[in-house]
Amino acid sequence: MLLSGDVAHMHETYENNLVPTFNFDRSQSLASLDRFHHIAENLKATVIIQHDPRDIDKLPPFPEAAK
């Protein structure tokens, strides 16, 4: 399982390599997104887009997840 943090805010931005206009450096943001995609692919990981409400239910509930 990979948590996106701020590398992507919604599934649409993740899947289409979109960068918010408020990001400081677009090229660095795209490079980070590309690295994240490669890691997810190589690990065959489930990607959780943390800012996307559609992914909240994919996370185990607290406090059980902390055990």
C-alpha cells in the first residue's frame, strides 16, 4: 500500500499526471509523480490518494491499523 501524501490530490490528477497551479515547481512535481507511478507499478501496490474521499474506506480504521 502506498499513500500519496501531496504527490496527487485526486484520482484524476494521479491518473493524468496533472499538477496543481499552486505547486512551486511543476517539473519537480511531475518528476515526483513519475517516480511514485514507477514505485507503485514495481511493487504492484494499492495506491491510496489521501485527499480523495473515495479512498478513505480503503484504509484500515484506527486504532486497529496501528497495532
